[in-house]
Amino acid sequence: MFPLERIATIVNGTLHASSPEQRRLSPSAIRIDSRDIEPGDLFVALPGARTDGRAFVPSAFASGAIAAMLSLAPEADPHGWGVRRPWIEVSDPLQALTALATAWRGELSAAVIAVTGTNGKTTTKDLLAHILSEAGLTHASPGNRNTEIGVPLSVLSTPRDAQYCVFEAAADHPGDLAPLNHILLPHGVVVTGAGRGHLDSFTSIDAVAEEKWQLVRTRPPSSWAIVNGDDDRLRERALASDDPHLITFGIDRHVSGVTGELLTRTPELCLRIDGHDPPVRCPLLGRHNATNLLAAVSAAACLGISWQLIAQQAATFRPPRHRLTLRRGLPWGTLLDDSYNANPDSTLAALDVLEALTSRPSERTVVFGEMHGLGPFAESGHRVIAERLVSLGVSAVAPYGKAAIDAVSARPDLPCLEHEDGLEKLAAVLRAHMIRHPGVLLIKGSHALGLDRLADLLAKELQAVSR
């Protein structure tokens, strides 16, 4: 990383340092959470809705931060921090973080890929990074750092000698994506699809699609874009474009790009792409993940990765935790864990996988968690899932969260598992039910519900059995 004196210049800040040696210190990493500070880090104190990062400067210094970057409140007293460490005074810490990330991006010679989409961003990003990792030093945004804060932090954690970088880019509100493109300056962008997500901020799915398209429209002129041609809204925009570097991919239909033939979707994906043999195999589940696989393969091919290496790496990929993963061998059957997050489209896709894994309704149990971020579409979105549960047929459904409970209650033809509040109590109810009705238990719901903890509680039984 740059020395502090250069960082201060980049962010248009004032460096307060007591010696030339302090001015020349170079941070080992940039952090915004004082709990994550390691010796040698630079702590950026961001203002927040609930807490103010400036309150945690002393704890950051106590954990070994060599410097802090913050806007100084009128009543603040730097001498009260307990130590004399250098600090950079800025007017807006988030703007400063963005400026620093933009400058660091200019130091990188890596091929940078940005991935967006309502569903499948993280899986596609991780799969593409896994493929590229055998071709050269690859950096991927950790977890789902994909926002106006997460993207700069992901860029700033990139090693200078990285050869490939794969970043997520997300939009919570209209206008979010274009500024991320200006930071990333990607060599290529990937759009996995536009669906029913963040509808509390966007007025329609068309508005969501238009925002995703901004990553295509505002990318550097010489870069390429890979877009899901099976998505009606994205396909319409692709057909209307004369962009020579725009490539579509699809399983159902395509415009002029990459075509995949889905051979199997469980217990693993098997996809023949553009007639190549052998087909690509990947330990992911479901048709929607075939779209993610096709997106990652298309991007890797654009980067010149050999077909042999693509197929080799796809076969050894392991999906991110809590994203449609199977845990077999539990005393009562199989856990289909898709608890990380949910919207109507991803929930319908998970139910399709549940159907493919089972042959009878008696083998299907579902934890139907509330789906957040649907705004005025919340009632209809949950109703669609309840209707699909009825048509699918289940031994029982355990609704979690008010909107899910209301949707299930409106369908008396759905067998409902009654349970008290609390994940441990719900886990006990599910265990008892599954012992009587063994099969596959799907857990699906929005991240804020914490259903990943429910999945972990149930998966502990597998660890006990294996011991």
C-alpha cells in the first residue's frame, strides 16, 4: 500500500504526524471495523446510521492500527486517544476510501472482471475465481463485499501482483452501479440476470434490469460484457444494442453468443457448451446454477483460459456455504441448505431443486423464511411461493417471519408445522417431524432472519454421526 503521506495527497486530506518516519509508514491493510484491526492496518472511521466510526479510533489504535483516517468532529480531542499515532483528516471518509481504492486500482495490471445480477453474483464470482486460480494469481472480493463500501475495500485488499481479479457489484438503489464501474475499470462485466430483488428501492423489475444494464453501459469502451440472454429484459437490451463487445449466453435461447445444453441438474450439473465434448461438470444444483456456470465459463473463455482447464476447475468447485448445498447422512435424511438469502426467484429455483431430488410430497419439508426487500410486492411475492408449495406438495412447511406466516396461513391446504419463536425450538420441531417423515429438508429465507444458524444447528448432527 502507499505510504501515509501519499495516501493523504490522494484523498485530499491533512496528515497529522509527529515525525518524518510516521509520514512514510505504509499500512498493511485498510479496515473499517475496529474489531478486525491487525497490527499495521489503517483504520478508516466511517459515519454510520447506528454508530460513528470515530468512537472506535482508540480501540483500533489499541489493536495495533498504525494510523486512522477520519473527519474530525468539532468537539473531538485527538489527544484523548491515549496514543500519539498519525491520522489523516478528511472531509468525507467514504469519498476518501473511494479515492484511495481508485488510485490503488490504477496500480494493478490484473484483468478485472465485475459481476452483477439479482441472483447468482457470489456463486458466479467464486466459480470464475476458482477457474482462474489455476491460470494465475487470482483475487476475488471476499464474501459478498459488493456495495459502495465493500467494492473499495475489495479493491484495496488486492495484491499488487494479482493477474486476475473478480469483484461483485450490487445495487441497493438506482444509480449504485455506475460509480462502482468507475472504481473498478473492468476488462469485462458479467450480468447474471435481473429479477425480483430490492423492490423496496426499485419501482419494478424493469427498473432493476435497467440498473444492471448500467454496468454494461458505463464500462470502459474496450472491455467486453457477458449478459444472460435467457433473461427477457436483458435480451431485449442486448438486441437493441450495437455494442461489438457484447456477448450473450443462454440455455433456452441466445442472440449471438454462448449456448449451453443442460444434461443434468442433480446430483450435479452437467452442461454441454457450444457443442464441446466432454461436457462441463460441476457440483452445483439446479437449472439456475447452470446459468451461473455458463456465465463463469463464458467469462473465462473471454480471458483466454483453455477449455481443458475450465472443465478441470469447474469439476472441483465447492459452492459457498449456505447457498443450495446438500448435507447428506443426517439421522433423519438430507439437508438442502439455501439459507443465506432469498427472493421469489431464488426461492422458486430452490423448490425446483427440491422437487428434482425427491419423488413424493411426503419426502419434502420446507422452512419458508420471509423474503425482505420486496416493498409493495411483498404480499404477492410470498403468495407466489405459497402457491408453488401447494402445487409441489410437501409433508410440511414451517413458515418463519410474519410475511411467510401470513402467506401460509392463507392456504389451509398447506400442512403447517407449528413452532415457537427461537431457532433452537424450531430445530427440535424439525428433527421430530423429519424422523417421522424422512426425506429432504429445504431451508430458505432472507439473510437477516439468521436461518443459516438453523442450518448449522441441524448440520451438527452430521458431525456427531461422523465422529
